[in-house]
Amino acid sequence: MKIALVQFETKIRQSLSVISKRVIDFIEKVKKKDCRIICFPEDFWFGPLDYYPDKEIEEIVTKNFSQIINWFCHQAKKYLINIVPGSFIIKENSCYFNQAFFINKNGKIVLIHKKQKLVPFGFEGSKVTFGKNDFKVIEVENIKIGLLICRELFYPEFFGKLREKGAEIIFIPSFWSKRSSDYQNHKLKNNYNILSEIRVIDTLCQARAFENEVVICFVNACGNLKNKNNFDVLAGRTQACLPFYGCLKNLKQNKEEMIIFDFDKTMIDDARKAYQLFK
């Protein structure tokens, strides 16, 4: 099974029509290569809501979100491809959630994951409610799939719960910066002249693949965002990590690119025979 991971460049306030055209371009490219699943990053459509005034946020999380997720369902059915459309901040009743989806090739939402471990600053840290999930796994074309979001990469117990339910591939849509105005507000005692966020991503993606005998699909956004109060320089580092191999492919630059790799289920079977970590 061929899988496509899209390192999408996020641009604040780009029109819905332009973004949808960019998304379709990727879908059409991967369909020509016979990909069965395509995954986009967290928050890739709008970027962090810190960049928007309150009135605009309300429209994004209600009207715009509903329009976009229905549009994704239509594209999945039209192109007969399974889609992980990243994640979106949504509003349920009076609560905000950061929510990821898996849409099957029939255009049906078959898996939802609400982010449990939130970024402890910015809009997400102050306004978003943490999810309460039972860590569901779905089976798509005889492969068991789970979802996590961005910062949840730090929490091995989340991966363990998905693995115990048989997960073979875990998709992690992310919006992870290597430099950010939020990081500068931490007021650390020391100045660390290293891009530690990149080291965190690369180290943990490989570790999670090995320790859970699964494929890790970490799908990050790219780009440079700035307004008078905020800035973000995205880390890139979209990657596929597998048992035995470690990191198979890694998009190391902060630019729009795509990974396509061929998933062989027998490799997971071999890893579980060799490591036997969940016996």
C-alpha cells in the first residue's frame, strides 16, 4: 500500500478556493502514483488561531470547518482515496477541541481523535479543551490505523494504548515550530543554541516506531508565519519511521514537499516476531 505524507505550507488568510486547489493538486498527484492514503498536517488550513481576531475565529471553527470537512469527504469519494485531513479546531457547544479525522475512500468519517495533550500556551493552551478518547483503531484495507496529534508524540503511553488495540500505522498530523514567539516567552535560565525541537521530533518518531512495532507517519506543516504579536518558523521534518529501518524518509527542510512510501504489512509482522514487546 502506497501512502503519501504532505508537508503543506501554511499561509495565514489564504482564500479557501486557493487552498482547496492546492490540496486537490496533491491528491491528483498521489492518485497517479496509486497511493491509497494521503495525510495532511495539523492546523494546515488556517494555521494557529492566535493569528486571528475573535470574530474571525468563530467563523473558522463553525461555518468554515463544516464546509471544509464536507469538502474533504467529497474529494475522498470522488478520487477513491483515504484522507487524513490533518486536524482542525472545532467548536462543540461552548467548547473548543483540536480534532483529527480519518475519511475513507467512500467519503465517510470513520475515525475521530480529539487531542488530549494540548500545547500549554497560546490559543490552544488557554481556550481549547483536552479530549477524552478511548484511543480507537480502525481497519482499512486489512491494515489497522490509529491517530494522534502533534505534541502527543511526547507521551509513550498513548502509543502503547493504540498498539494494544493492534495499530500497525499511527498517523500524527502536526504543526510544530522550530522557532516561535511562544518559545521566547518561556524565559529559560539558559540560552540553548540548538534547534532542540528538531532533535525531539527525529528522536521520538524513531523511538515510537521501535518500541511499539508500528509505522509512525509524522506529518508536519511548513512555512514562516508572522504578525505584529506572533511568529512561527515551522520545523518541517515530516517523516516515516519503521521498525528495523528507523527513519525511512525525512523532509528536513522547511519547504512544501511530499513523501510517498510503500507500506508492506509483512514488515510489521516480522518486527512483532523479532521484538515480541507486547507478549
